[in-house]
Amino acid sequence: MNPLLLLMGSFFLIVILKVPIVFAFMISSIITLSYLRMPMMSVLNHVYSSIDSFPLLAVPFFLLLGQLMNQGGITERLVTLSDKLVGHVRGGLGHVNVMVSMLFAGLSGSSVADTAGIGAMLIPAMKKARFDVGFSAAVTACSSVLGGIIPPSIIMVVYASLARISVGALFLSGVIPGVMIALTQMGYTYYMAVKHNYQPANPRFSLIEAAKAFWKAIPPLMMPLIIIGGISAGIFTATEAAAVAVVYGLVLVFGVYRSMRFRDLPGLMGRALVGYSLPMMAVAASGIMGWLIAYLNAPEIILSFILGITEAPFGIAMLIVAFLLVLGTFLSPIISVVVFLPILQAMGAAAGLAPIHLGIIVVLTLSLGRVTPPYGICMLVAAQIAEIPNHKVFVASVPMIVLALSIIIVGIIFPGLFMALPRLLMPQYL
């Protein structure tokens, strides 16, 4: 039997049997190693090497930062600021939802934290304001995807670590597409507001009220500047930036706002550690499978198949997007990156995509998997908060998914759009 077929076939069979994904990786890899009569020590070596990465230490810090934002009342300040800025526009609460997700993304780096924290506040408020409940959940789920795109981003940290590229340069490449996606979502929200006669949340704000809201939000808004500015200037690495951001967040929550008590900190850190352990277990277990895929020449096989379809760089790039969309329907972005990175890099080279450019296309496309069935975690969380079936959230999300895909395609055609900030601020890493 073909070892590659054995590896992938056993993996998908085990997944279909509803075995947890971590064990599916390990079992299918061990079966293939046994068939190849390779030493089992390879499992331990590649499990260890897949997580032996300094940049990955940034992940628990960003998760802890997200917990601080939600539990420490900082999210409410961002909602207040967003409400003052766009709450008076037609369909105001929908615009507030998108804007606060964009601001929150610059603090936590976690889409799921965005969905849970913001959705718990805004979905009930949108329902009360007579927004369609499916649309309310959809705009919450789709805007929370920005947490994986606008820096800092946990998935970017993982990708950059495994691909051996600059975390800071990849962070910068996500700013412009992240803002573009947010603007298209706000445009679609305005269209829906006009179509269904959704009213603004508030009357037009006064400059004094906006200034007060902005003043209160300045401390948390400084956090993205500290992270991105520090990395771009070479003051600290992404991991060090994450640690500095956590210290800054602790000062805000316990010193400035005094919105939490010190006895709450152990529980906060415990939740962050649990949140860290689960994806890292998956990274460790999928590391051996990713190595086997490369060892069995899967990148070359798939690349030969693709070149048999088209040799045009744009055509190959579109096949990459299609491949990632399929992966995103049943695998998390982190697992998809760890397992299929060798294949993606081979396809990216054939398409003539620079490493950073390929990285942002991968991150953007896989992020959409968080709102596509059956395992779109943001879609599931939003549906649970809204108390509606998952398929209703997905159907309402389709237009926003199409808009995001359009931006990805534009970024493939015009690479300078995504690469402008990295070229300007960190050209040495391109």
C-alpha cells in the first residue's frame, strides 16, 4: 500500500469515527511509521521539535491578555468608544460590533475570545433593537475573524514560527487586509440596515462625548502600538512583546482601572493555560504527521498534480485558496498550518509568492474556516449565544465570507497591497 495513502486514509477514518483530533494525528502517524518499519523514537523527536520554538511562547501571553481584556472591563470601554464613533450610523449596533472587534483584535489576537466577549454583550443588544438574530450572530462571528488577521495574531505567531519567517513582518502584512475586511463588513451592515430599516443605536454624538470616550480608551489602545511598534523598531521580539503587553494589561486592570482583584488572577491564568495546552497538544501531535507528509514527498506529488491543471501563477494561487477553504471546513487554522505547511510552501513557490505574502494569504483564508461548518468555532459560539441553529448563522455569513474572499483575491493580484507595511517598516525581513 502507498504509505501516504495509508497515512491520510487512516487519519480521516479515525476522524470520521469521532476520535479527538490529537489522537487521530498520533495513531495515524504511528500506523504509518510501523508500516515503514521506522523507529518509534521518531515520534518523540518530531513531537518535541514541533513545539521547541521560542516564538510559540508568545501564544500563552496573548491568551492571558485576551482574558484580561474580557474580565477586566476593557472590552466595555472599547464598546463605548465604538458606540460614540459609529453608533449613530444607520444600523449602528452592527457597525459597533465590527469596530469593537477590530479594536479588540489589536489587543487579544484570539478570534474565539472576540466572539465570546463581544457577542455576549452585543448579540442580546442587537436582538433587543430588533435586528435579525441570524444577522446579529453572523456579523459577530465574521467580525471576530479579524482577531486572527489584525496583529497581534496567535495563528500568525504559529505560522511564522514554523515557516521560519519574521513574526513582525507577518503581523504588519495583516493590518491593511484586516482593515479592508472590517470596512466591507460595515458596508454590508449599512446595506442590510437600509434594506431592513435597522435604526441607529444612538443619535449623533457630540465631540465632547466622543473625546471623553476616546480619553478613557487611550490606555488599552496604546497596547497595539507597544506590540507592533516595539517589534518593528527591533526593541523586542514577538514573544517579548507579548510578555510586555501582559504586564501593561495587568497594570491597567489592577492599577489604573482596579476592575479586578488579585485573588481573581490564579483563575485567569488557569483558563489561559488550559486554552494554551489544547492547541499546543495539537501542534505537538500534528508535528510528526507534518514531517511524514514531507518525507513521503506529498508536496511534490500535489505540485505535479496542480501543474497538470495549470502553470499560471494566478491559477496556482487560486488553487491554494481553494485548498485552504476545504481544510478550514474540518481543521483548525493552527492544525492546518502545522500539517500542511510543506505542501503550502511548495505551492506558494510555484505561484511565485514571497514567503510573507504566502503567509498572509494562508492566514486570511484559514481564518474564514472559523465561520464555516461543520467546525467553525466562532460560528458555533455565536449561534450558542444567539440561541439559534448553526446553519442560520452560516447562511447569514455567506455574503461577508464572499467579500473577504474578494479581498484575498485582490491581494493576490496586487501583492503590494498586503506587503506595503512590511516593505516600509521591516524590509530587511522580506
